[in-house]
Amino acid sequence: MKAVILAGGLGTRLRPFTEIIPKPLLPIGEKSVVEIQIERLKKHGFDEIILATNYKADYLERFVGTGAQYGVKITVSKEQIPLGTAGPLTLLQAQLTEPFVVMNGDILSLLDFGAFYRFALRNQAWLTLAIRQHITPYAFGDLYFDGDHVTGIEEKPNIVKHILAGIYVMRPEIFTVIPPDTYFGMDMLIKEMLRRNLPVLKYEMQEYWLDIGQITDYEKAQDVYHKHFKEEPK
């Protein structure tokens, strides 16, 4: 089974760390972000992993090598111009001839990638999104009223949203939707598929998940490493 790790971002919100090394190589405990991701994918049966790179691509290529040290086959794709989060996949069309997983290169998760993949295969959609519930505490009481008459109050309610987890399963047919040599984000892909009335499925994950987007997230990743990821096999 094949997976693509989107590892081309600049990581601007993680500067100054990312001025030296690309975000996927940032150390978390004794490992780098990308090593944890590779190990998680391998654990669930993915044996061919492609890194879609841009920023400091040579660093990543030298670090991961062929993947032999992780027990998987790794190849590195290098975009010459920024292509967004969906656009880089068009460079891999010849290699992605079967359903494949795509994940952002700044995510740590205990997602059962195998279960997610099997769910997507059963449902035959070109695109299946991993989503998760995100709860934000609200600091004020929320008032309900009819005209000038107050009809109720909810004290500091939680705001509950469902967010993209940055992990996807795609079928090769999706390449008919993504334009080649064009900057094209995942949000653009989803909107275009909906515009064409192509089915987009969601898979609500319950497992641990962390997006390492900012310095505070990176600090949190250091704290959770020993709890969730230290014992993952090499």
C-alpha cells in the first residue's frame, strides 16, 4: 500500500527552527516528525511512502534515504514551483495507480491508517477525508432572545466544530480533478469535487491527533512523545 507525505511546506510559523531544517525533520523526543509518521504508516501496512517536497528537499532526501532503515520503500518527489497541498500529487500520477493515503507532514496521530484505508475502499469515493471534533471553550454566556425579550441563556457553552485532520484517502481517478502544474490546495480540490457533484466522504477519527503548526504545538509534541510515540517500533 502506498502513502504520500506532504513535506514541502516552509513552516513559517515554526521559525526560527525551520530556518535551519525543514519542518518534517524537527526532532520530537529521539525521532523526527517524519520518522514517527513513517513508523505509524508502516505499522498499518503501508510499505511504499513518497515524500512530496520543496523547501530544503535535499535535506529530507539525505535523511530518509531509500527507507531501508525503516523497513519501507521511500522515494522523494521535488516540486520546482509551489503547487499547494493537492498540486504536488500530479507529479506522482504515474506512481499512484491504486488508492493511496495522503497526509500533511506536520501531523502526529495514532490514527488506525489501515481501518481508514479499508473504509475508503469499501465506499469507493474518489476522496475520503479524515475529520475530527474540535471543541473550543467559549468565554461568555450566550443569550437567546425574541425581539427585546430574553428567552434563555447558556453559560459559557463549548463551540463544537468538525475540522480536517490533514489525512486523506484518494483514488487515482482524482487526477481528473487536479490540474497539472498549477497551485491547487486541498480546500480547492474539495470545493471543485462538490461543484462537480462528485462524492466526498468523511471518516471521523477518535484517536490522538496533533497538528504541529506553531511553536506551542511543537512544545506540546515534546510532552506527548513519551506517552504516545516513544515505543513505536523501528
